[in-house]
Amino acid sequence: MNDYGSDTDSEYTNYWRDWFISSRGNEYFCDIDEEYLTDRFNLTGLNTEVQYYTYALDLVTDVFDVDCEDEMREQIEKSARHLYGLVHARYITTNRGMNKMIEKYKKGDFGKCPRVHCEGQTLLPMGQHDTANVSAVKLYCARCEDLYNPKSNRHAAIDGAYFGTSFHNLLFQMFPQLLPPRSQKRYEPKIYGFRVHAAATLARWQNLEKDDMKGRLGEQGLDTGFEEEEREDELDDGEGEEELGQDGIDDMFEGVRA
């Protein structure tokens, strides 16, 4: 904003999209072509989702020229950002919009995968829902095919609907050469250089899950289905203690006889 050297509303609105794109926290967005924004077909249905839709569109397209109070102006500004985000989700599925996002993807503007075995694979923003105000934007790694939260709080506050659920999949369908090979490397737990036996790990996990389930069923006052097994375990433990006790007595008498 300082680069524009303007204090008046008319001069301010002449650069609204440039200001929005260059603002901190909006690095994930690309610049939407004015032709796309002024084509009413591309905005179908958004008038019901955005408050002060007409004013917001005028602000985004640089034709807003209405004197209003600061509070009203703030509401229109908020609506303009929301409108731009919703249009952005549609724009980046077009060829031109996708090419702009590819440039940012190649430069690593969306960050790199934090997973060690992905070796710095660049990420793509995506939404888990196409409806606004449901969930925040996530970052998709095409190498491990997993999702991550943005590191910056500013980015983590962006609505996921501004990128949609289809963009990242469409991009790799249209540009398969950008799809990295899937990561085959996995962390392998070891103790003193020896691999932890998979069966032992599985058995420990199964026992923990069983104990957890028994606890939850017990809290609800329901039969666990393991009562017979528990009684057998108790009998086995008792017999083992008796055998151990008899052996101990015999050892004592042998010591006395000696």
C-alpha cells in the first residue's frame, strides 16, 4: 500500500487486487484476470454467498466510488476479500489460472513437505470442503499423498474453500509431468541397529487396543466378552503361584537335609 502513495478512496480502489495479492498472508493467491472477474457467468451464484455483493464486486474490479462510513467500508472490504477467494477457487481450475499456480508451485511459494523422506517436495494448497467457513486451507504433498497445516498463522487462517477440493487433482491430471514419483521410503524402527520385530509391535498394539476397548465397555456397564478369558488367566496365575510356592518349600527342606 505504501508503494501506491495514495490516501484517497478512488486511488486506493484502483489498486485493490494488487494490494490484496501483495498483502502479507495472501501469498497463496494468484492474480485473477480482470476479464474473468467481469464475466458474470463466472460469478454465478456468488451473489447469495457474499454480503454487499454488488459493492464488493465493484471494489474488486476497481470501480467502487461510493462515499460511506468507515464501518460500512470495513464490511464491504471484508466481503470483497471473501468474494475474491470464492472466485479464486473457480479461476484456478481454468488453464490460465492453473498456469499461474504452477509457477508459484515450482517456486515453492506454498512451502515444502516437512516429511524427511519427501526430500523437500513442494506443496499445493487445497481445501477439504468446497463450502466456505467449514475448514482452513491445507497443504498437499503429491509425493507422500498426505496433508499438512501451513506453518504461518496467517496462512492457516485462510478458508480452504478459496482453493477447493478439486484443484490439486485437476492440476496433476492435466500436467502429469509435474507429478513426482511416490515416496517408497518409510522410517524403520531399530534398537541398537536391529529392526524391531513387526509381529511383536503388532502384538503390543493389539493388547493395548483390547485393554482400551475393555475399559470403555466396562465404563458403559456392558459385557466385554473377555470374562471367560480373564478367569482362565487368573486360574493360570494362581496355579503358577502354587507351583512356585511348593518348589520354594522343597528347596528349603533340601537345604536343611544338606
